[in-house]
Amino acid sequence: YSLHKAGQTAAHAVTLAGGAALGLSGLGVAIPFVAPVAVAIGAPLALGAGAYSLTSASVSVARYAGKDKANAKRKQEEHVVKVKKQYTDLQNSYLKLSAEYDQEADPTLLIASAKLDKLTPKDIEALADRLKPLHQELKLRPQVLDVAHQVATEHSDLYGNDPTDEFIKGLSPLARQGKSHKAMREHLDDYTVRARLEKAKSATKSFEVKEAPKEAVVVIVENNKNLTRIEQEKKGRPFRNIRNIPQKLLPVIPEEALLVYQQGDSKAALPKGWQHNGKVVLRVITQSGEARINSDGSPRTHAHVDFGVPKGTPVRAWQQGVVVKVDYLQESEGGGPGPGHRVTLLHEDENFYYFSQYLHNYSDDDKDPIKLRSGDHVLAGQEIAKSGDSGGVPPHLDFGLYKVPKKARENIKFGVENDEYTEKTFIEDIKEFKENGKVEDGNSILSNLKILTRTIKRGKIEYSMPFYVVNPLNPANWPTGSN
């Protein structure tokens, strides 16, 4: 900067001297008798101007060089004062928060003023870089405690003792990085899901229904027709209609399904779309009554509920009851995918008979056969099969529920055997099977469940549904006292 200013001064001086000399020379040319005088005056003037320019440049260099040095020294002193003040303020705030949360401060980062004066700004900044994350951790402690309290309260069934200290330890690295409340919640949700999986893994060794969570989170997942099912599994599909349903009213335990999906590797990354607020979800991929189109173009509805679970997931009895039939059908009556390996159970309460069906089960006659037979009694939550892909479908569990009143309605006729077979006759056959458990009775009951149909109108299109089928996720269809 000093040299620049000196150069400017010299340039001005030379310009003035040159202008004077040129003016005098021009005067000499215009008036010949003045030429000797012009030369005599112009030459010394030009030399004098040049000397003045050099002198001015030297003075300018010296002046501005000294000024620049003084400025640099002043700025350096201001920087040192600023760095020391910033560290002192940071240290004081850290000490205050440490005392507030009864946490021992790191002694290696507590520097007295006298010692701080002996350190260079670079050393002080290095200390500050070490202290800032610890200060940030304590500064975000209220947020950490809030998230910890939320998770501990929502998952009291899993965390018997107060897990706050454990949560604080787990969230400390996130707090040091200044992560948001949402990021901390997602971290604890992931931690909680893994804890549930570990609990489920130990419970399945000698499983009892009482060891399962009392409620399961059931969600309806959106279907993206532009992606394959495998692609949707990787990406994760959005939820809707999130609801809590008693586990004893579901044929699958979500934690078991996720364990099968992970093949027992608890360290594997949790797949997207399998958890909600720290709980493993049971995903409904097709609802009861959802519209479908047959291969011939005729409209129909999907009577059952499809649960998105991997092949090999334990399928459990919806309630205690008796086995009506275990059969296999590769194709449906319309020529499409069939129910595959199917299990049908009979249950009852004071006013209704219930038939639960489990379709597309996996069965290996040598390694893992379905061992149930018609007339066998099962307990609620007892494993009766493993989900699969039999019947020519992707892996999932097709679960259906049929509800038949114990008190017959006179106007319900099946249209078989000259209209003599009524609902009253059907109920008598159910009672007979319940008492004797004959295989042939099970066959007739199974076929009669599908004979009667009812019509559902969606807009201008009419769809056919089995008369007795109900939505198993609707509390109105649950047995008395179950909810």
C-alpha cells in the first residue's frame, strides 16, 4: 500500500514537470527568439521536478510503511484480547452448566487468566475447539432430557427401570454435534426397536403369549405402482391409518416378522417403513374390501387383509379354537393365484362363531410341515404355520375373518338343496362339527362360508363379497371382551 501511494505521488510530480518543460519548449518553437530562454528555464525545471518526485516517493514509502506496521500490531493485540475473552466466556458458561447439571468439568480445559496470557492465540483456539462440543452437550441437556422422558414414558413396557442415564449417554454424541430434537428422537427410536428385537429374540426360544407386547402398531402402507415390491421395501412406503390393536387379536407379532426379515442379524441396518416412534409396525398392504379386477375383467373385492411379512414369519392362532381344515389349493376358482397352504380355525364367544383363515403359508413336508389336522385344538397365540408364498404369490400373510351369528335369521337361505339349506341349518352343522370334529363336516362348512355373497357398490361399480366375511381390524368385529 505504501509503495502504491509513493508511486502515485511520483507520477503526479513527473506529470507536472513534463508539462512545464513541454509548455516552454512549445513557446520556444512558436517564438524563435525565446528558444534560448525556454531551454535555459525548462531544463532545470524538469530536473528539479524529477528530484522532487524522488524525494516525495522516499518520504511516502517511509511514512506508509511505519503506519502499516503500527496497524498490524494494533490488530494483533485486538485479536489476542478477543480470543482470550471468547475462551473465558465459553469456559465460564461451561462451568455454570456443569454445576447446574452436577457434572464434573474437564480440568484440562479450565485455564486460569494468568496462564491464558502466556498462550498464543493459536493455542487458545485449539483449546476452544475441544471445549465447544462439551459446552454444546450441556447446553442441549434440556432437549436431551425431554426426548429421553418421551421415549421412557411411551415404552414403559420395555424399560422397567428408569433409562434416563442410559439415554443421556447415547444422545451425548448427538448433542455435541448440535443435532436437532428430531434427530435425537430418531436415534432413540432406533435404539428402542433394537431392544424390542432382542427381547423378542429371547422370547421366541420358549414363547408364551404373555411375553408379547400387549398392543401392536398396525399401519396401512401406500402402494406405489411404479415400483416393484422389492424396490418399495428398500425405499420404505408412507403410512396412513396408524392404529394400536391388541396383539392377541393379530395373527403375527411384528417383532418376529422383522427378526425374520433381518435373518437374526441385530446389527444390520433397520429397513425403512418397519417402525413408528420406536415400535415395530405390522404393515397392511391390502385392506379388506379393497377393489380388484379379475383376469376376465370382472370387478371383485379382496375379502381378507394382507399383511406384509417375509417368508418364514410365525403365524399364530387368532384366538383359541379348533382346526376346521388344513388344505392346499394352487389356483383359485377363477384360474388366478390360489390360497396355497391354508389353515381354517373355528372360534366362538357368547353370540357368534368366528372362522379365521390363514393363506399362502410356507410348508416343507420334510423340514417344516404344517402339523395341524382337522379337529385339533389350538391355544390363542399358538404357532400354527409359517407365512410364505404358496399359491403363486409374493411372500405375505392373507388373513381372513368370518362372523356367523349363533341365533339364526330365518330369511337367510343358501340357495342349495332346493332352498332348504338355511342359516339355521348352517349353524347346526357348525355345532355338529364342534362336537364331533369330523373332516367331512369341515369340508362342508368351508364351502358354505363362500356360497353366500353380498354386494358392495363403489360409485357405479358393484362388487361381490362373501356374506359372512368381516374386517378383522375393526373393533366391532372382535369377540366379546377382547378389546
